Amino acid sequence: MTTHSPGPLNGPPPRAVTAAAAAPAAGPALSRRGRRTVLAVCCLSMFLVGLDTTIVNVGLPAIGAGLGMDTRGLEWTVDAYTLVLASLLISAGALADRFGRRRVFRLGLTLFGTASLLCAAAPSAGLLVAGRAVQGVGASMLSPVALAIVVNAMPDPRERAQAIGVWASVFGLSMAAGPVTGGALVEALGWRSVFWVNAPVVAVALLLSVFFVPESRAPRARRPDLPGQVLLALLVGAVVGALIEGPHLGWASPVVLGLYGLAAVSGAAFVRVASRRPEPLVDLALFRRPAFAGAVVGAVAVFTALSVALLLTTLYLQEARGWTPTAAGAATLPMALGATVCAPLSGRLTGRRGPRLPLALAGAFIAAGGLVLLVLPADTGVPALLVAYGLIGTGFGFANAPITNTAVSGLPPDRAGVAGAITSTARQLGSAVGIAVAGGLVASAAPAGLASASRPGWALVSACGALLSALAHTTARRARATRPAAVTGGDHPNGRA
């Protein structure tokens, strides 16, 4: 966990710390080689989580044909994973802080690998969606816990910021490379291979975690918040469910109206419970910190934009232009390249100059990519498409490190698991919303009309980029005006010692 007070989105992180804040959470200090090994093992698990968020996208047409699924069913195939993942991330981070991060990490790997095998063998649409949901349970134990392990192993703030940049780079690369990998696997071995491929990666990560990942816990773990967990799951499920079912059932249908009501009631109840419990699932007082709140909003925006871009690209290239899965996946290579090249650069910039510049660059590139695709005709040339995808991937690469580092820096030192969980929840919520919105836009469109039906989606991508650029400036000014004193042993975000 970070050892300095939450800083603004511009300028380098402040360096004032106390002895209590600077102390490691648990265990002896690791050697440089040991820290790099821990980072590599955690990055391997994050590659799995990110890959499974997007690898299925390019295989959706083949899955639909193989299991007789319509667009709505295909949306649930993607969002069953992201919904469960988003709902459980915060609780998984808190459980890891209490019971041991390595223990929960290994449990998550085992569950994720088992569910992947179930998905690969699924004989029906319903069982595939159920398997994806179980995958989400396992993945929820990987994302925040891996970040907490990395943060705990890196006591130096500058080294930590650079490690987060590498972590974000691997996660971003896996998200962007998913369609490329999925396209090649689907065409060569069929759609089930996108799930079989997880098994050897899980086995390697499990083996390495036994020998190289140290156990750690938070000095003071929080009590579980079961009511908050249930209400968060209801809220996220109702919102995304309404977005998926609305285009099919009608926005004023009884089912969708019921989902609206469930979202409103569960949201109000969640806020009430969080404001009254001594240790809530989400401490609402954290969102009064401009840097932290901006990081969470930015995470939602980035992953909404990425999910919209990937789904619209997959359907447009395969359904409207008749490309093979391999060709459609290869078209997204500029996204993967942009994420790969720019994420480490973003991590270095964040560590040396603070998160404002890389976040502003992220917003500008994403907005530019969305605008290019918004004005392109249906039969546009391949070079223009590749340029647009490269712009979006470049923006995505710049975004993750400043968002993650800013959010982690905004929490007390003993909340590493929860810190990673909140931003990871925001990412997955953005992914789920992006899939639901993009699927709704093209649900009733014929192949010839996919390009025009996709234009509101590209406008949304551009708007998400503009929001990131705005956050880089406005949140920085507010953070300077409200920046608290350096974190001390009694400085807790809710005002309690």
C-alpha cells in the first residue's frame, strides 16, 4: 500500500510519510530479484483476468452459431463474467487482507482454472453462461489480491509506481490482445479453445506462487459487510440487466421497469448501509477525496470505451464485412501495440511526474480514435480503421497506470486489497456497461446497417476520452484545494482514528 498522502492528479506524489505508514505490512523485505519475481507471478494472473474479459469477444459469432445464441445471449456470455467479477472484487480484497493474500490468490487461480474447463465443455448456452459466472468468482480473487501483493512487496514509492505501471501494462496488453488471440484460436481450433487455453497458464501460476509469492495480511483487517455485498451485487446486476434486456423487451416493459426499481432501491439501501456501518464494504467518505473519486470515474470511462470498441469492431468486421475471426482479431493489433508500448511509458511518467500528463494523453488519444470511427463510411479502407484502433489502444495504454496509482495512493496503508478492489470494480463495471450499451445499439441491426448503428457507440467512446481529459485537469485543481495532511497512523478517511 502507498505510504504518502493522496496527491493531486498533477505533479509528483508527495513524499511526507510517518514511520507507521512506511512500515511493511508483513514479512521481511524482499531482494530486488524477489520483488521482480513476485511482480512476474502476479502479472501472469492479471494476464488471465484481462484476457478472459476480451478474448471471448471475437469468438461470439462462432459461439452463437455453435450453441444457437442470439445477440442477447451473447451479451450475457460476456457480462456474466464481468458482472460477478465487479460485484465480488471488493469483498475478495478484504478477505485477502484478513485471511492471507497468497492463500486467497491461490484459491482464485484454482477456481478460475476449474471454471474455464467447465466453459470449454459446456453443451448449452445456459451452462456456458453459468461457467462464465463461476470464472468471475475466481477472477475476483486475483485482480485486487495481485495488486495488493505487488504493493506490499514494493516499499519504495517510486519503485511501486513503476511496478504498478508494469502491472497495468500486462493487464492492458491482455485486454487488448484478447481479440487477436481469440481470433487465431477460434479459426484454428474452434471457440472452445479460448477457454482450454487458460488451463496451462493457471497451472504455471499456481506452481510459481507456491515458491515465490510471500504471504501477507493487513495489520488490521476489516470485518465482512454481507449486507453491503448483497446490495452491491443487486445494484450492478440490475443496472447492467436493464441495459441488456431493454432493447429486446422494450424500455418500458414490466421486466425492465422492475430492474429500474431494483437498481434504485438497492442503490439507496447500499448508500444507507455504507453510511451507518463502522466498516462498510465501500467507505463513502473516500469519494470526497477528489483524486480518488476521479480515478474511479476514470476507470469506468476507460473500460466502457474499450468494451464498446472491441464489441462493435468484432461484429462489424465479421458480420458486415465478412472477415474471418483471425482477420478481425488481427485488425485490433494496433490496440494491443499501443497498449504494450505506452503502458510502461505511462508508468514511468506517473512515477516521475505524477498522473496528470499520462491521464490527459489517454483521454486525447481515446477521444481522437472515437471521432475517426464516428465519421468513417461503412466501406472505409483498412488503413483508416487501423489508425483509429491504434489511437484507442494508445489511449488505453496511457490510462491504467495513473488511474491505478492515484486510487491506491488515496487510501491508508493497511487497505491495499480494498484499494485494488475498488478500481478493479470500476473497470469491470465499465466493461459490463460497455458490452450492454454496444450490444443494445446493434441488437436489431442487419449486417448492412451495422456501421450506421454503431455510430452512437463511437460517439460514446469519444465522450469517454473527453471525460478523462477533463478529469486530468479539474480533479487536480480540486485535489490541491482539499489535499489532507500526510497519512499518519490515525488518519483514516472516515475521520475515525
